[in-house]
Amino acid sequence: MSARPIQEPGRVERFLPREHGATAMLLIPFVCVAILAREWRWSELATLVAAFAVLAAKDPMVVLARQRFVWKQRHLETNVAAQWLTGWMVVLFISGLVLVITWPLTAILAMGLGVCLSSTLAVVIHVKNRQRSTLFQVASAAALTSSSLATSLSATGAIAPWCWWLWLLMAMQAAAGILVVHARLDARIASRLPAPSRDRFRRAAQVSLSALACAALTAAILGRGWIALALLVVVIGYGYDLRSQRDPAGIQLPLKTVGQRALTLSFLFSVLLMIGLW
């Protein structure tokens, strides 16, 4: 969700993460790695704070970018956005200092470059109102779930081999979830229009589920039954959602309920995946 361009009189804007799905994609991998690493270091807390600060800083950065490049007049929320961005950058700087001390230099440079590139891309995409781009949605899933890699670095001092697989599978699952939700939004819009709409997100969601099904088959062949089960559960869950989008009654399902179902499916997938990687 992009930052709102106009602030209502008397309303105090709070620049906290408003996208519950994105927050879950960031936090669930962190918890999974913290459990699978089987050890705890205080730098893990700094990783969590830094990741949350990066996510929260996006909206005020979008507001300031729009004020600079899009809006003709100064908006009321611009000053508030600048204050919140300053606060989040201070939090990021302090937590980043802990990581500089505990992480290898190459990891610091790689993660720092990744954060800068992904944040810049997110701001540019939102300013141009291209945030519904399929490619951007997939890239966002990969960026958010990369918190797993950062957590592994903090917990063990390196990225464990199993963590690469965890990141890949969680990114695939998150991307599929995003595409299914957007397919539902497109279907809901199309139900109110006389002309048929494009099924761009539906087709992309189907491709992502096919990729998950192939991954499940591969895991089963390799004898990783729990991982295959985790992927199969996601394919069935999201496949059912896509099928229900063809039903007029299913399209009108409240988005809150849809979000709760998706979050429950993500939790179940994460638990099964952790069992498979234990």
C-alpha cells in the first residue's frame, strides 16, 4: 500500500508498517531461522530491529519522493514523514552498528547493497504507481523473506546451507500468496465491470503454483517428505482460493477473512518446513 498523498486536518499520521502481509513475510522467516539455528545471540535482536526499520521507512520515503518529484504544492504530511524517516534511520543506524561489529565485512557490504537497491526500487515503483507489477511483487517477496539470511548470519556467524533452501522456498510461497491475492482483487474488480479484464495475476499465480508443485515432487523424490507436504499444502490451499475466485459468491469473501486464511496457511507451511529442515 502506498503512502496517502493528503492528510486529513487534525489527523496525526503514523508511519508504521500498514501491510500485515508484508510484515508477516518479514517476521516469519526470522522466527523460523531463530528456531532452526538452535542458538541465540543478541545480534539477532539487532537484525530484527533493523529489518523492521527498513520496512517501516518505506512509506515516509515514498511521501518525500512524491513531494519532490510529483506534487506541485507542499502537503501536510511531508514534515511528519521527514520526522518519522529521521527516527527510523536513527534506529537503523544504531542496530546496524551492532551488525557491523558482529557480521563479516563481506556480509555487511552485500546486505547493505541489497537493502539500498530494494528500498530504492520500492520507492521508485510506488512513486510511479507501478506497485501492482507482477515482477515487483515477486521481487518484494524475495526481499522480505531474505530476513532469514540476515538472521542466520546473526545466529551462527554465517549463512547455513539449509537457510538458502529455507529462503528459496519461503520466497516462492510468499510470491504465490501475493499473486493469488492480487488475482482475487482483479476478479473482484472484473465482477463490477461490463468488459472482461485481463487475467494477468491469475496466470502468474497459476505459474507460481506449478513451480511449487514441481518443488514438492522434487522434495518427495529426494526423500524430504515434510518439505514436500509443506509445499503440497500451499498448492492445495492457494489452488482452492484461485478456484473460488470463479464463483461470484467466493469473490465477495471479505478481504480480512482472505488475509486470515493466507496467514494461517503461511504459519502451517512454516511449521511443516521447519520440521523438514530440523
